[in-house]
Amino acid sequence: MNKIACLLLVFCLLQGCAGTRNSYTSLIEENNDASVLRLNKGDTVELLAIGNGFPGWWGYYPGVISSEPEIASVDCENARSLLPFREPGVLFGGEICNLTAHEKGKTTLYFGNQYVLTVNSYDEKYEVIIVEE
């Protein structure tokens, strides 16, 4: 019985680990030398799910910005997952960042450290093309 209790405690603590789910990777289309996300006007898609927890982010917290928020904006909201071992986490929660396509056009998404993220300081960037339905 003691072993089962220890096992349940370990499973519970593992759910509190910090992590990220990069949901945008399934949306990327490779075109020649560029990586592109194509969306229809009015679409909302999940880009990132960020789980707070142990051991913390230590000065690096994942984030994303759009170069043209009028065309496609990024909104991050606090959330918790109801599914164990899935970000943003059951115990500590986190954030889910969604991209909303407002109007036809092009924009660039910049991914990196939220604290220093700019169009000149980023880890990854992807072009987004918004088309009419």
C-alpha cells in the first residue's frame, strides 16, 4: 500500500513540471526556403501552451508576438489543462497563446523569450498568410 501511495505522489508531482507545447508546428507549410502558416480570415488557432511549474523558467519564459497585430493578433490567457501530463498543467496552470486572423494580408510571428522578445531579438520566426475564405 505504501508503494502505491508513493507512486501516486510521484505522478502528481510530475504533472507540476514546467514545459511547453508548440502547437504551431503542425500548421507550418514548408515553401522552398520559407516556413509559412496559412489561415483563413476569422480563424483562431492555438500557437503555444506554456506550463508553469517546477523547476520554473529561470529568466526564460516562452512567448510569441505578431509584427502586424491588425492583420493577425496573438492573445495569451491563463489556463489549466484537465488532462494530466498536458500543458498548461493541472497543478500550476500556465498560459495558452492563440493567433486570431483579422484581415487578409501577411504578418510575421516571432517566438522567443517573452522578457526580451522583439522583431530584432527572437529564436524563431514564421510568415503568416491570411486569405479570404
